[in-house]
Amino acid sequence: MKKMIILGLVAVMLLPLLVTGCGSGSGSTTIEITLDNFSAQTNMVKNVTLNAQDTLTVKLGSNPSTGFGWEEAVIGNAVIIGQTSRDFIAPTVAGISGAPGNDVWVFTAKSAGTTTISFKYDRSWETVPATYTLTINITVK
């Protein structure tokens, strides 16, 4: 009887782990680039491979107090990947005005293929080339 109770308790404790493991199998990838990283290399290219339903989070350093900002992401083929959200995360340092924060985009892989997502950091009213650029080459399996 004691063995049955212990086996029952073990089964109840392992059930959440089994259920979690039976999900869709979707994963996530994060690309995070600070303004200091961009200062060292102004035009970056990243390559990412995802499975369908995986998410890609892109966190880019941003300081709107300087007049600079990230333009909307340009998706090469929205059939392959789509934008889920975009938010600005303010700096966590209290009392420092002008401190940089992060622009954060979340994308979801939809179907197999290859595409790109492009980002430009500039002052929208200026006609000079973007200060920083990021191109992400995406392959969805």
C-alpha cells in the first residue's frame, strides 16, 4: 500500500513535466544589440534559423532623447515571418535623463522559406543614410 501511495505521488509530481514536454515544440531566439555594439560596427548582418511557430525577439539599443530612433522593421516576405509586437523598454536607471533604453520586436515564424528583416536607426527628418542598420537573414525550416 505504501508503494502505491509513493508511486501515485511521484506520478502527480512528474505530470507537469510531461505536459510541458508535449507542447508544440516551438522555441525562441533572441538577438540583442546595444548602442555600444553598433558604435563598433554600424552595419550588422545576423543569420537566424527557425522552425515554424518559433519566435524571434530583437532587442536594439535606442535613445529617443537624441532624436534618433528605429524605423519600423521591414519584412521581406510576411508569408514566412510576421511581426507580433513592438515595444520600447525605458531605461531602468532612475534619475538619469537621456539614458538609452531598448526597442523590442517579437516575430513569429509562419512557414518554411527564407526572408530578411531590416532595421534602420536614424533621425527621420534627416536625408542622410541611416546611422546604424541591421539586416537579419532568416531561414524557416
